[in-house]
Amino acid sequence: MRKLPIITYPDERLKIPSLEVVDFGKDLESFVEDLTYTMKTSPGCVGIASPQVGVHKRIILVDTSNSKHKENKVSHGFMVLINPRIVQREGELVVREGCLSVPDYTGNVKRYYWIRVQALDVKGNPVEFETEGFEAVVIQHEIDHLEGKVFLERLVSPRDLFRRKVYK
């Protein structure tokens, strides 16, 4: 396993929409291992999307199980979601988001409170689940990366951008 370099804003590669994964096998598994290592060795990280390391495939990882975020009412633990889609959504909340690709800032973003997600696992098996609160926010944030968007494009207002505290 190796730690992959994170692409940071305003790098144009963050704006490229990702392609669906069609090949499931050793290469995908190896990449997911490297992406997992990158996520788990990045302080404060609860999610990562493959475009953040320059791979424009629809792959996200999410793990809010150790988060102390006040909206963290549900956690499915560590998830690898391939070709994820939000198929239902309800409610709204405003939450402060940060991002490995925007290391110096956080910002208030409006997201859906509850979502139903369909995806594939790393073997290509279908996965479907519901989630809410912080985990739902993280999934929406990571799916935005797959669409070529960063949270800065979703700020509630320009006044809702803040200098990030330093993680140790």
C-alpha cells in the first residue's frame, strides 16, 4: 500500500467528471487499497473520492464511525462505494464541511439530511442502504467530487467560508 498524492484546489483536474467503473478485479482492488491507506493516514479524514488522487473513476470511500460530529447519528462503518447514486433524498441541514483537496478552508454547505444510496462494492455486487445526518453529508460531498465539484461551489453564502483549524 502507498499513500497517494492529493490534488488540491484550484487544480483543473478536480473539475473533470468521473467515468463509471466497468472493470472489477485485481487492479481495482489494489487501487482501493491505496486509496484506503491514503484516507486512513490523513488526519480527520472521513471520506475520499478517486478524483482527489487523479483517478477519474466513480469510486468513493466513507467512514464516519469514529467521528464526533453532532450529526453523526448513523454510521455504516467503512464503505467502498463504486458507481454510487443517490436515488432518494429528504430534508435539509447546513453543516460545516472540509476537504483534503481544499486544505486551508471549511465552509457551511446545505445538504440533504436523509438519502438512499445504490452502489456496487469492490467485487461488483449491488449495495443499497439508507443513511442520514453526517454520514449522508459525507457521501454527498464525495459524490460531488465524482461530478467535478468541490464544496466551495455549494457554500450557503460567501460569508460561510472559514480558515481551517490544524489537525494533529
